[in-house]
Amino acid sequence: MSERMTDRLAVRKTYKLYIGGAFPRSESGRSYPVTDTKDRFLANASHASRKDVRDAVTAARKAFGGWSGRTAYNRAQILYRIAEMLEGRRDQFITELRHTGASKTQAATEVDAAIDRWVWYAGWADKITTVTGAANPVSGPYFNFSTPEPTGVVAVVAPDSPLLGLVSVIAPAIVTGNTTIVIASEPAPLPAITLAEVLATSDLPGGVINILTGHRTELAPWLASHMDVNAIDLTGVAHEDRRDLEETAAGNLKRVHHPATTDWADDPGTARMTAFLETKTVWHPVGV
Amino acid sequence: MVFEYAPAPESRSVVDIRGSYGLFIDGEFVDGHGEPFKTINPADEAVLADVACADEADVDRAVKAARIAFERVWGPMPGAERAKYLYRIARIIQERSRELAVLESIDNGKPIRESRDVDVPLVAAWFFYYAGWADKLGHAGFGPDPKPVGVAGQVIPWNFPLLMLAWKIAPALACGNTVVLKPAETTPLTALLFADICRQADLPPGVVNIITGAGDTGRALVAHPGIDKVAFTGSTDIGRQIARTLAGTGKKLTLELGGKAANIVYADAALDQAVEGIVNGIFFNQGHVCCAGSRLLVQESVAEEVLERLKARMATLRVGDPLDKNTDIGAINSAAQLDKIRELSAASEQEGAGRWSPPCQLPDRGFWFAPTVFTGVAQSHRIAREEIFGPVLSVLTFRTPEEAVTKANNTPYGLSAGIWTEKGSQILWTAQRLRAGVVWANTFNKFDPASPFGGYKESGFGREGGRHGLEAYLNV
């Protein structure tokens, strides 16, 4: 008797959605095949539905009070923790990015940049108020100050850059206390779900970031029309589709962010944070 | 002994209202090609003047004049020179302040005490404040050399006609933009007087263009392809329409829309001061204020006492001739607005709220509405949800601070809110939780050019005032 040598059968990962800190399948039961650049099957991704969108908005709204109420220092530590967890899975993400067509060097560069971007935004949590707030010298006996506050629930249509682009749109939205629903890149959704595994182990409260995979043209209009969504980021929306979504978003006067083309390697600046901030001004008399 | 007030009318002789007014385009008053309309005095319904109406071709001419002025004169001009024009305008406003105040009260119906002591001084202050930014934009936190946007299309409401003009024009010009501004059709006269002030200041032609007309004129302006930026103050419904019109154009938009502000009175508040704040919050400018404190939220343990003192105070309010210096509440701006206030008030009675007004002799002619308070209002009542834009207060009660915040935030609007308590930590706790752009604590309805103003949620987006107010007019 000789032992028959066999390759061990790999255990494949099921890619699901990320809603409220859990990993549910789409309630629709639908999925779509994701392939690499040579058209080889990689995995089935969940094909989210309108109901999943609504569940994600509910989760984001539920998480908003707690997340926006945390101290800025605490949010900074959690974003930094995400960077730590991502660093630990560096090789895994390089492999995932290579499936999307990146060379080994490109993939490594992108993962490193994504980790560093979390670190960069982590540091902003307790500084953005200083930079965008003000003490206002009004002409009267009043103390008057303005502070930025998060807009609320922010819907994000992520760009096709599957990791760096994704991180670059999520981090600035949540660092200030917003909660989000993100539609991941349609052709390359798998790194987004793997990123959700990082988020789930980083002390980020469930519901702060909710990630959906599926068809953008199907899901984005439900987010644009949802009356409990306060803002929408159209970065990943094709130019010709923006007009309809903006028209829909006017229904409850969502703040709409529609940047010109972005090079994700550039210095991000503060525009993506201030796009989802409101300014609150408080007056109080001065006297004895 | 009863003291009677003697009439104390402000003289109208300081203003010279012409029989008809044209459009102010490229530094000249020109005829409009729409159907002219009449502006009336809401206090006696007397016709004040015929006013030109801009049609699409007129709007186009105004936008082209603004474009040429932007490219050839105002855009390239050094900020320090723009600043001096704005300072000069501020000075002329101060010199002609009584004329502006009287004209504002005649065309709008607001008490002379308010136009004289609030509106016009703030107008001058707004130009003076933004004048100083014109040559300091590189220090404003928008990069070392921020650029203007171009031609701004601006549409303003009738409640603070000249002040809203200042909020729009002063920052736009300071940043190097040129403007086409449409005042409301019921209150065009002070904007047209401002056009004369621009000429007096030798402001280059085309930098400020004032076009008059109603909704069609406004629609033509915001939809004009030659406009780079739209700024609107008015109702949430029109704001939505404008947002839809601009969808997909990539143009900058700021919206200052409706409100249904909560004015929260905690049991430990200084009640007499709070009552003054409640009165100021809802009866200032006849309640024609987007940030009016139209929902009083009073803690249950002091509700009866507050209501008693409020009613006593309301009984002393003097309703009548806007030009009388003793008048507290002037005329409702238009018949249409009066109808809206009456309709919503009647609906509130039908829904079961208790209605009360002090005994109050209203003039026979003109548009008037007595100061009114509704008690027993539920959150589901229309009067607790819809902006009334009139001198009508809804009273609701609460038991805990958490309940106060929940009720205050239970509205699609988020423009302003008030807090009355003697406890500092409670002020800050409450202010943090209110989803509103302006929070007045132990005061109400205060405005200043150095202080950013604007809404959360469906009260619009963008800020006017302060450093924040520059962003809308810079290409950043």
C-alpha cells in the first residue's frame, strides 16, 4: 500500500455583503460571477437588491448617533487600527489585486498606499474641526463659534480602483463621524468584501461602513432617492448617469459630491471631508 | 392710569419713488420685454410703482453684460481695488440708510424700527465685512490663490429684501465674481435703489445687474447656460426645483431654504428673558423669517407659567403702521402670504389645537394678521410640520432633555434652533444634539456678517457669512 499523494482541495471563500457589522447574502438570493482579466472564474459576488440597500441605510442610520458621538480621538484610533489590520493582510490584498490585473509591483504599491491613506485620515479626526471651525468676532456682546459636524448617512458609489480608490472615498466620509453605504466596484468587488473583514476586526462599530456589491445602475438610484440618506458621492458613477441621479437626489436636497477625475495617488486634500460636513454656529450672550 | 401712545410716524419725504422702474443691466436702467407688474404697499394696498419684467432675452442680456464685466474688468481687477469699491458702497448705504429703511418698510411692510435698526445696519456691515476679504482671499484657507467662479445668478426672497441682496452680492463681488440678481416680485424697490447706489459708487457697468420679474424670470436666470453659480434663498420647494434644474451641470449651488425651528425652554431658564426671546423668535418681521422660532418646546413643569407670561407680553405688542416708530408688528407682505397663514391656522384649529390672540385692532386696508399662539399642538399637526412664515407660534411641551432634542429634530428642516437655560453644560449638551445650522442659546434671531448662517437637511446647503461664506463664490 502506498499513500496516494493528492493536492489538498482549497476551501473557497463565499463573498457576501457587509451590513450592520454582519455578512449576509443578498436577500434576493442573487449573485454574479466575477472573473479575472483573463476571464477565469474567481468567485460569485452577491448581487444586492433594493431591499439590501434599505437594510444598509437602516444600519447606517442606527450607527450614526453612536459613531458621531464618539470622541475624535477614539475615531482616530479606530481608523489607525484599520491600517494595522490591513498591514497584517498585505499579502492577501496583493493577491486579490493581482486578480484584477495589477502587476505584482503595482499591487504592492496600491496596498501600501491604501494602508498609508487610512493612517493619513486617522490623523485628521481630531484636526479637521480646528481647520474648518471658527470663533467669529460678531459686533455685539455674544460668544459665537462655528464647528463642523457630520452630514449624517452618506451613500458612496465607489470608483473602479478596487482598493486605493475605495479606501480614498470611505475614509474621509467616516473619519468625521458620518456613516456610509458603499456600492463597491462592479467589475472588481472582491477586495471590497475582503476589506470588510478588516473593518469587522478593527473595533469599527457595525453599521458605520456598509458594503454592497452588485450593479451600480440598479442600486445607485435607490440610494439617490432614499429619504433617510443625507448625501451621495457619485465618484464611481459614469458621467452620463450623473444627471439623473442628481435630479433624484434633489428630492430631499442631498449634498451631492461629484469630483472631476481623480488620481488616487495624489495628495487627497480636505475636500472629501468637507463635502460631508455641515457647519453649526452657536451664539450665546456675554454678560454678568 | 393708562398711557396711550401718540402716533410717531417716520417721514416718507426722504424717499422718492418713481412711477416706473426698468431693469438695471450693464450700468443702465433699460426697458424690460415682459409684462410690467405693480408693486404695492402691503400696509394700505396703494400702488407704489410699475416695475419692468425681464423676459428670457432680457435675462440673456444681463448675463452677457455680467460675463463681459467679469472677463474684462472685475475678474482681472486686483482684490485691493475691488475692496475699495465695496467699502465705498458700504459708506453710501450708511449715508442713505434712512432712505433705504423707509423704502424697505413701505415696500415690504416691516416696522421701521426693524428696517432702521436691524436690516439696513446689517446691510452696510455685510459690505464692509466682505470688502476686507477681497484682498485677503489667499489667507482664507482655500489655497494660496483662489479664483472667482464667474457669473453668479442670484434669486432672493421678499422677507429681508435688501439684507438678502447684501448676503448675496457682497461675498460674490469680494471674490471677483459679477452678478445678475433677481429680487422678489413683491419687494423690488430697495434692490433698484441699490442699483442707483452702484452707479453713485462708480461701480463698473455690468458688475451688478438687477433684473425684476416673477417666477418665470427666476427660472430663466437659474437655467441660463451662461451662469456659473446659482445662489437662492426661498422656499424648500423652489430650492428642490433649482437643484433639479442644475443636476448634471456641475455648477455650484447654494440654497438657503425653509425652517421650522424649535425654541426650547428648560424649566430653569430665566423666564422673562425667555419670553422676550420667544416673542422675538416668532414675531420679529411678522414671522416672515426662515429661521423663526415657530415651534416653542417648553418643559412641562413651567409650561403654564411661560404661557401666561407670554400672553401678557403678546397683549402689549403693537400691530399697525409699519412707518410708526412704536410699531412692533407690521403688515403681512402680500395677499397670497396672508391666505397661506390663514389657511394653515384654520387647519390647525380643525386639527384640535387651541387658538389665542390678544385683543388687537387691525387696520381696515392692507394685509394684517394678529399675533397668534396655538396650544395643545401635536407633532403630527400641520402647524408643527409646515413652515407658516407668519406671526403664529405653536406650543408643544416636553419632560426630559432627550425628549426635547428628539422633538426638536423631528422635522425635515434644520436651519435654526433656540435653547433657554441657565445651566451652561445643558446648553452645550443640547446644542451638540440639535441638527440645525444656527443655534441661539439664551438669545434668538441674531445675525452678523462674521457669523456663518445656513441649514442642515432640507433647509438647504452652503453657508452665508464669515470665512465660510467665501467658499460658494470661489472656484474651490
